[in-house]
Amino acid sequence: MGNDVGSHGTPPKRQSLLLVTGMLGAGKTTALRVLEDLGWEIVDNFPIRMLEAMIDPASDRDPTPLAIGFDSRTRGFDPERVIAQVKDLGGRPDLELTTLFLDCSSAELERRYNETRRRHALAVDAPVSTGIRAERDLLAPLRRWADILIDTTEYTSNDLQKVIRDRFASSEPGELTLTVSSFGFSRGMPPIADLVFDMRFLDNPHWDPALRPQTGHDAAVGEHIRKDPAWDEAFTRIRDLILLLLPRYRAQGKAYVHVAFGCTGGRHRSVFTAEQIGAALRQAGFSPTLLHRNLGSRAADLLEGEPRREK
């Protein structure tokens, strides 16, 4: 029997092999930890020259997906040799091989190193910036060649975890993990969101002195927002669009969906809308997690802009 056919005359199942590399400090450890939580077998700081010996030969058993982490600290690291080796492995019919490169801006990497007071592996007796430049030059061939590039410059650790889960969770349609959140545009967009709705077209409760200290959780704020002539139709259309898209995301194998609602400060309109959408989704059979990023932020006229003037 040939190597490309199983013992029962059927092609063997392909093993997923993910090579994880990138700039030191860009998030490789976090990515590997999430992959392990997703059921991948993890090997970090692996001598990449021994890669072929690490991979199981084709068999009839269900192969466990394997993620191998390596970086510029790995013994005998040579990007060009890595590329040549992986190209050879890419021709094997029993492997589905992907390379993930984690990048980050030099300024942010330097900030992270200074914050943790760690020394850069390529600049033991030199400034961190020297090591980062040397590493970037060394890894340039791998960065250009990688199948997937994730830039973590603007990501928190949680943001990166969400991206890894979204990309590498099982592709089999299953339970959808749904997050509905609120945020304030004045404090920045959420870096990770699949659907973002801007609710700043609604009348702003901030400019009512009695409502300003309250939030979208308070009944008086909700009543104020509901009185806006645009509310009923806008809410219905947004709700229906989300309900239309969620089953299609699930059918495409997407495991995580984040729907975000923004207003100026992130305390009134976005919070109320997120709560109402969350209730509608629960009624439709989903189990969303509600997050309010700026609910505890201080109310400030300067952030809210000018009040709407009555004509």
C-alpha cells in the first residue's frame, strides 16, 4: 500500500501543522497558550532543523493538530533554511502546513521591553532598539513568506487571544461564542470587533443634567433614547441584520463573533443599545456575553462635543 493511502484504501487524514514565529515580545507565548486551550499539541523553542523527525508519518488515526514555536533565539536559527525545509514538507500529502508570523512595531516592542525590564536576546550589552533592528532584519525573509501575518501593535493580550481563537478554532460548525459590547469613540475604537454600529445619531442623554450621571442601565436613560424618532426603526433593522448574519457566520466555521456598539463617551446610548440587543439575542436562542468597556469612565462635556441644537 502506498504512503498516500490508508489501510482501508482511503486517503489518510491530513495533520494540521502550524509554525509560529515572529518578533520577540510580539505575542508568541500567548498565541501558543491559546492554541493549547483549543486542543493543539504545543512545542515551543523547538530546534527547527529537527522538524521532519517530529512529525508523525501518515496513519489512519485522527491526527492531533501540532503547533511548533520558534524564534531568533532558537539554536541554529536560519530563516532561509527554515523556508527551504518547510517548502519540502509542504509537498507531503499527509500535512496541512501553515506559517504564522507575529509582528509588532519597533516602538511598541521597545516600550514592552522597558516596561518589563527584560534584555533583548540580540542586544545583551546594547540598547533594546539595536536588538529589535537586528532581529527585524534577520526575520524579514520569514515575514515576507509567512501565510498569516498578525500585527499585535494595538492589541492587548485579550485581543490577541480572540484573534487566535477566531482563526484556529475548529472549523466544524458548532456553538457560537457571542460577545456584545459597548464603547466610547472618544476613547478609541475596539481593535477586535466583527460588527461595529455607531449609535451617535441618537439624541445624547449626556446633555440632560438629570441623566448625565446615569448610564444606559438606568430606566430614565432608556426612556430618553426610546423617544428618539430614529430608535425603533434603527434598532429593528440592526437586530434583524445581526440575526441574519450569525447563523451564516456559524455555518462558515466562525467560532467567535464580537458585535460592538459605540457612542461618544460609551456610557449611555451604546450601553442601552448593547443591552437591548443582548436581550433580543437571548430571546432568539443565543447566549451573548455583555461587556461595557467605558461604563465606569468619567462623564466629560469636552469628550461629548456640542449638544444638539433644536431647530
